[in-house]
Amino acid sequence: MKPKNECKFAFINRGICLKNLKKFNEAIQNYDEAITLSQGADVEDIYYFKGNCLLELNKFEEAILLYDQAIEL
């Protein structure tokens, strides 16, 4: 079994690929999985990536909240 950190990066990378394919909802699911595996540690970049997907889906308030969380960490 892979260490959680390696799996986390796999979900992040898959999320980035899905975002580039404009599959924003699927990307968000992968970012959520990465956040879960992170257990609250080092999630700033993931919040940023997820916020970008929400922005593409015109979910501006949700995106801003994630950007604010990333800044606070």
C-alpha cells in the first residue's frame, strides 16, 4: 500500500489533468480526496486548485472562501 502522501499527490495530479480537460466536477472530487488524505496538513495548494475549478463553474463565493482559507494557512 502506498503512503498517504504519495496517494495525495496522485489525486492532486489527476485533478490537475481533469481540470485541463475541463472536467471541473471530477477534478473537485479528486482534490477533495487529496484534502482528506492530507488530514488538514499542507492543503493550501489543493484549496487553490479546487477554488480555480469552482471559479470555472461560476461558483464565485465558494471559490473565494477556499482562496481565503489557503491564504490563512
